[in-house]
Amino acid sequence: MRFRDITLALLISSMLLISVRGSERPLLEPSYEQALVRWPDMRRPVTFLGCKNHLDEFGVMWNGNLTLRTLARTDADRRLSQSREDYSLQVSFSVGEKPDYQNRDVEDGATEPSLREGYLPMTQVLLRSKNVVLLQEAFAWNAEGGCNARAWNAPVALRVRFTVQNAGTASSPIRLWAQIAPNHTSYAMSTRRNVRIQPVAPLYKGGLRSTGKALVDSRGGVVMYAEQGFEFYPQLSDALNSLTLRESELDRNLCELKIPAKTGAKLELLFPIRPVSEGDITPVVAVDYDQAGESVMQCWKREISRGMQVQVPEESLNNLWRFNVPLTFITADTYPTGDQVLKTSTHHYEAYWPTPNSMHLQELMQRGYREEVTAYLDPFLDATRRQPVSNTGASFSSTRGFISGPSEHLAISWVSDHGAILWAASEYYLLARDSQFLDRWLPTMLEGLKWIAHEREVTKVRGGRGAGLMPAGRATDASMQSNFVWSDAWTYRGLAAVCRVLKAVGHAETPRWVRERDDYRETFQRTFRAQIERSIRWTDASGAKIPFVPWELKQDDAENLHAFYLDTGPMMLGVAGLVDPGDEILTWAMKWLTEGPDSKSAFPDWSDFLERPSLRFEMSSVEPCYSWNVYLRFLRNERREFLEGFYSLAAGSVSRRFLGGVETRDGIQALPATNAVINNHLRNMLIFEDEAEKGVHLLRNSPAAWLQKGKEVRVRNAETYFGPMSYQVNSADGQRLEARIEPPQRERLDWIRLYLYHPEGKPLKSVTVNGSRLEPTGKNFVEIKNPSDTLRVDGQF
């Protein structure tokens, strides 16, 4: 079906009701296809290709242009760059008799960027010029021929191949031009259309020259290698030049490469991650391009296959699930010290932001990447390396026990970092039950709890609105410092998570810290409800007066409402458990963002970071990964709203062609934390634990379309608090289904609840489990008590 047909079908179906056996119901529930119509795709997508455990990565743009730079944002990177030459690279390609770069920062849809097999970090881009079409393919390749670098600075190269798909009518060879310059691309959070390319290409320092098949710098290091000879122009001749090229310096340092005008003809190029000797190039180019590509592809597939495996009836979701593994490993960097740093993004946010990093770490834990998670957490253990808590200068009385990133890798310290890292470390233990990990982390966890208790006691002595809560401090990258509820939410979340660990191991201090946890929760709720009483009221569409829910303890109106009110505001309280997810406070908070005065202000095609925030189709108008309402909708079993938000994220918070998550709708691309949030929601639908009751929910709030005739859901090797588990559900004919469930064995469950939403809304009529009849517990689910061995479930609608 064409896109236009999908759009028309959705518009019609949204206005119609369908009769099913005498009952009327809406035709469609929220879907990915619906979200595609609501959310235009990201323009000018960029992805990054590199090797696991390597410091540098190549950027590949929507038009096939390449960038490379090592951004020295942190002290560690600045120190490291002192021992390395100042090097960056940008390659701009053009096809034609003369080079033409006038529209290299514009996307017209002609290049159709994509990933191999829909999810592998191996790019495919079409270059068109009149009736000539070249397919550009690229992947990063290490000296051993795989996707893993043996060291942070090991030799790595980008291998690029151009294949003629349409030779046009010309009989002479096709001219491909490659302009070589230092990197002159940057990325922006709040400027519309994210990618900014300087109009003037800076000259390559020291100059370039050709030596047969290689382009080398002033030191003799190879910058580019071609499988054939090429013509190099330090400056284009008048016959090939133009005023536009001269004004932008794009007439300097051009390589003219020729490809036979024959369908299937190929040209291969190689770009080292840093200039190397020609002798180092020889063993690399000796390996056939297809052979090298096959080894890289299989390497990434092995990495993806190590963890939890998911197969749902929507390939777009399967691809997002798979892709975040290579995206994560490409983004993370290894250092000569042995540090493995899970950074926030490549080429821009080359540093720790521990709070979103913790969300990313949880996804990796749930998928079973234990080795990587422990390595990424290790740098947080050394108290001598930590940056002190960010505060007003007088608010926090101590820094001992405060956990944040090592100063040398950290960008900006938030108060929430402490609770976020405690939560992440606790989640890892609860999922993996790794006793060696706990031996190393338990002293840090206990010191972290003591710091929380100490700071709460200080605020009790000081008195005022924040008595018994966290002192005033920094909650975001904005310089504002106050008693933000975001800080208390994450601090409480960390405290509560460590309490769960202490309870699991029977620690002697468990009662003390449970009392601290409960007192914190009670104190916060009492204080926060009093502040809500002081806040303004607004009128909803029904005429009801709704309290405005503040994001810090001195706010009582909605004037000068910052964008972070949504991303780091009151909805996080329900996710953290500091306020019950079903509490009316959170109903009011979500209602302001979905129905309040600002609710229709966001434009779906792009967003301005300075605009007042709102939720559009349940997704944040600011930073999509912080759409905490989607978690709340799931916990509240508000299934329609949850699915609307989930599909908005899956379609609208990533590039649908390169799959990388974005910071804002116009912001920095290829942020694995955004992808991790999408995958976390998918994982919650597939498997969600109730630790208090020792139960597991399967397919809770999942789409009914997954149970259409002939559809199948498969989950294998999923980490849970009770041990690994697997299951599959098959819908044979749309009326009957079969399921096979392998319960976790490490800790016996009290129950498993299997949710089955029929595509036509039919209730579950009968269920048998291992041949024994079991009454459905509700219209859409069955509860299986005390599951132990393999369960074979048959259901009838």
C-alpha cells in the first residue's frame, strides 16, 4: 500500500465505526501506521559507524557525505588529544561532469538513506545526478576484520563502495568527485533541522597530495585510498570550477574518480580512522570488500544475538530492538586507563550525563549484557574521582557519599545523578544476582544512603518548605538551582532500589533504611500536597477547576514555564514511586500537558526548545525520551494512551531511516538512551515484573494487532528479577491461540498473568494450561498460579 493510501485509510477510519456482531466500537486502536502519519520523519538524518571499544567514529549523512572528528568535551578527552595530532575529516561527494555542492545541506528525498537489513550499522545511500544512480555502501572495519576493536586506538577504517545502479545514456565513465576538508559539520539542539554545515570548507592543514592510489597528508599519512588511480586537484582548473565552488573553498582538494558507465560497475574507497602509513593500508585492502562486509555483518549479529531476543509482528519494532545494541557499543568509548565510558552520544555529547545513562543501562541489563553493564558502572565506584554535588554553594553540607560521574568524563553534574546511579546498580544486582558485583558495590550503596539521610536531616534542622527533602541544587543542564521534585524523585528511587537489594540479601541494616525510605515518601507527599494547595487553578473543557502541579517547591503558577517542566517535572514522581502512579496529582499533571492552555502549541514537524512544553499524541514536545507519561499510562493500565505514546516514540523520536534516537525533534541524533526508552516500553509489554507479589505480566497493554490470524510473539532469554525466562504466543486462526511459557527457575513465581487482547475486542472464553481447564481471570487475561515447569496454554475467544 502506498503512503498516500495509508493516510487516506487512516483519515477515513478515524471517522467511522464498525459493527462487529451487533456491537459498535472504534475501528482502530493506536498503531505504528497511525503514528507515521502524525509524525513526519526526521530530515537530514545522520548515523555513526565505528567499532566497539574504540574512541573514534565516522558520521554518515543522509547524502552519503562523511565526517570524522574527536570532540574533546571532557578533561579525559582533552588530555588524550594532547598526545594525538589534531585531525578531523569531512568528505563531500558529487556526481557529474563538474562537481556541484550547492545543495549538500538540503535533503530532497532522492538519496533514500537506509541501513543494511534494516538495522545493521552498515549504511546504504543513493547518489543521483540526472539519470545516473550510484549506490553508496559503507561500514567500519577493524584490523582483525570484525566490529570489535582490540584497543581504544586500534587501526580502524571506513570502507566505502559505489555501485552503478543506472548508468544513464552516457558512454563515457561516470565522474565521482570527493572534496576533502577538515570537519565543518556541527549539530544543534534547538535550531530547526539539527545539522549545520559551514558554507565555507576549511582548508586541510598542511595540504594534501596524491601518490598513485593514495591521498596523503604532509606527513605522508594516508587520508584516503582508492582501488584505482584518480586525479587530484589541489585547486580546480577554470574549466571545472564555478563561482559557487570558489566562494566556499569547495574547489580545493578534490579527487576525481571515474567509474565505468555500466550497470554493476564498482569503485571502492577506504578512509582510515586516522592517517596511517601506506604499508598499514596494504593488508586492509587485500581483504575483499564483500568478505570484509560479511565479517562485520556477522560480528554485529553475534553481538545482537547474545542478549534477550524479541520477535513481534511489527518489523519496525524488531529493528529498533536490534539496532540499539550496535548503536550503544559504537557510542561507548574505551580509554588507555581501562575506563569504559557509556557516553550520551557520538560526535556531540561525548561525555557522561549519568541520569539518562542510567535509563540506558537498565535496558542493557534487562537484555542480559552483564559484562558491558558492569564495565560501564565501574568508573562510578572510585569516590576520589567524583565531581561534587552541584548546589547553590550553601545548600548541601557534605559531598561524602554523593555519587556522580568521574570528573574527567562528566559534562554537568545533576543532583539526580546520585539516585540514578544507585538505582542502576541496584537494578543490575536484582536482575543478575551477581554476588561479586554486590561485594564491590554494597559499600558504595550504603555510603550513598547515608549521604541521603544526612542531607535530609540537615534540611529538617533548617526548616522551611523543603524540610526533610533534598536541599536545593541543579536538576538539569540549565543553571537554575532550587528544590526540584525531579531531584527528590530520583533520590528516592535510588534509596528504594537499594532497600530492595538489602532485603533480597537479608542485610542487617534493612529495617533502618526501609524506615528512612518510608519517612522520605511520607514527608515529600505532605510537603508537595501543601504546595499544590497554594498553586493556581485552571479550567478544563468540562468547566472543572484543576490544580496546577509545580515542578519545584516555590512554584505556585505557570508563568515563565520552562521546557524542563515536562521533561524533569512532576510526572517522574509516579515513575519513581514517590507518588503512587494512580494518584490524582499525576492525573492533574498529565492533564495540564494534554488538555491545558499550552497543549496544542507544539508543531508536530519540529519543536523549539524555548517553547512552553506540552504532550502531543502523548509524546514530549521537548525531549521525547523523557515522556514519563508513557510509563504512567502503562502503570495505570491506560492502554489506549500508552499505545499512542509508545507508537509516537517509535515513529517520531527516531530517524526512521537510520533508526537513531533524537534529543529533540530537531536535535542531536543517534542518542542510544532514546532508543533504550522505546525498547524498555516494548520490554514492559512483553514482560513486566511485580516484585512485591512475585508475579510476571506477559503482553500487558500490548497491541491487539499482535494476535491477528497467523501472528506470533516470541521472547527468549529475558532477564527478570526471578531469573531468565522465555515464551512464545501463536494466534492460529484469530479465534484460538497457543502459548508456550518457560517460567524463571531461580526464584519460583506466585503467578503469571497472560494478557490476550483480541483484534475484534472479543473476550477470552476458555483456557487450558497443560491440559487442565482454567477460568479466565478477566476479559483479557488469565492468571496461572504457582507456575514451575513448562506451561502449554490454549485459549479460545
